[in-house]
Amino acid sequence: MSTPVLNKARVNENARILGIGAYRPDVIVTNDDVCQWIDSSDEWIRQRTGIITRHRAAADVSVIDMAEGAAREAIQQAGIEPSQLGAVIVSTVTHPYATPSAAAALTERLGATPAPAFDISAACAGYCYGVAQADALVRSGAAEYVLVVGAEKLSDVIDNHERTISFLLGDGAGAVVVGPSDTPGIGPSVWGSDGSKWDAIGMTHSLEDVKKLGESARHSDETDDLAIISATQDVWPTLRQDGQTVFRWAVWEMAKVAQQALDAAGIEASDLAAFVPHQANMRIIDEMVKKLKLPETVLIGRDIAQAGNTSAASIPLATHRLLQENPELSGGLALQIGFGAGLVFGAQVVVLP
């Protein structure tokens, strides 16, 4: 007996970004504000990082709230209805629940149910990971339109008195809609990981540490709930990094990955309209520009000055600002690269919406 032949999925030869959106929280934290918590100065922070301000979300604003704000703008710009989404991808490391996913809740809020929905935990590379997956889903015919969101509330996982990373971080969300295209709009993705530096960026403690301390407190003679809460806060996981390791890795290794993305797309640096790297540190951005030998005609995403480092949200937020300030970039080529905790990385050349 012969095996029945399955129906083939409708395949789209090409995909591109059709719309982009952003959400920036209302609260703006200056360097002088930060210096209330750490022994530093506005001048030092500007010189070492390029950051002037960063946005922080209010206590009642969640990762999903910010994701929704960015997503609605992207969907509107793409000219589609939420019900047309074939998948929803949210990249975040700050959704406060291991499960259910932020993407599932966002899908329901947008009116995109029953679209498949899932989260990505790839930190600062998460947006590029999401674009890579959206590109594959659209071109394979698995989805016609895919929403990709990078959303972070990093203020929930920082210790304001910590000096290695907390003063760099901001909150926000950026989103794009990826859909079919008559011409190539997303180049081949170059992505990967380097687990040998797994602990270069990470958390001070694990949730297991919190659980153990809580259990220990409950079994001690001290039964005061406030004492238990206080003890738990002492090991609450917050972000930290080995700044020198990350800086060297980003400057030397990620410039190579960015060049690989250019080569994979079959273009030269001079063909670019924009370069939008992860907004980790202005000095890293400047060094990458030098190593790639980008001409002055290429506009550089430098949203970090106003937004700080927003992890998975940084590239779409920086792209959104570039397009707002330079609408003539629409239709041009942009090289985007994300890199961060893991250490993980991803890059591709895209046609700007």
C-alpha cells in the first residue's frame, strides 16, 4: 500500500518587515538620578556609555502592556488586522512568569487568537532571533504575517546600587510585523552562541536560591512574614555583568558576525542606509562602526543616548527612532545585530519599512 502524499504548504519566496512600532515609558531617569544610588557623575556615565537618560516603566505597567503598545502601532503601519497574524513572538527576559508566556496573553489582548504564540529568551539578541524565525515562518508558508516584539522591564531585575550594569538599563518595547514580499526583504540570518562565556552576563542568584532561603526562614524560630520577605529580598535575582569581558567580546567578535551578515546578504557596507546594533554602550557602537569601515552616508542607531540599554527592545526602538527622524530611510537597507547574555548573537540585513 502506497503512502498518501501530504498537501504542500503555500510557500512565499520572500519576506520583509511591513510595519514597526514602539513603546517608551513616561518616566525618564537622568544620570543625576542614577548618581543618587551609585558613586558616579553625569560626565563619567556619558563618557563611558553615551547614556544621558533612560526610560523606566511605572509599577503598574507590565511587559505585556508595553508589548501591546508597540504591537498596535506596528500592526497599524503594516496595514493589517490583528486577526490576520499567523504567529506572535515575544522576546523578553523580564516577563515575571515562567509560564504562561507573555506572547499568549498579548495575542488575546490584540484579538489575534488563535495565532500560535511563544516567548524567546535570548536577551539582547532576542529581537534578531525573532526576525529570523518570522522570516522562516512566512517564507515556509506556516504563517502569512508574524508579529515580533522585543519588550523588557529591566527595572524589575536591577539593584540600583549595583555598578556593573544597572545604571545602563531602561525599559521599553519595540515591535515589527513580518509578511510576504515580491522581493527579498530580509537577508540570511547569521546567529549563534558562545556558551564558554555563559556567565559573563547574568543574575546574581537563581530562583532556587530564593526558594531555599524562604524555606529556611519558615522552618526557623522566626515566623514573622516581614522577616521572611526581607530575607528573600537579600537573594532576589538581579542583573550583573563582567563589563570588560563583554566589551571585548562585543567589539572583536560581533564585528565579525556583522560582516558575515553583510556577506550572506551579498552586499557591501556602502550599500547600507543604516546600521542598527544592539544599544549596549555607545563606545561599543563606535568601535563596531570603525571595524566595519562604514561610510559616513550610513546612519547609525544611537538610541542608547535617550533610552539606555533595553535588551531585546533596543534594536526595534533604535530603528523606530531612526525612521521617525529620517523618514527617507524607508525602503533602504539596514544591518542589525543583537548580542548579549548567554552569550548569544544574531544579525541580518533588512529592508526598512
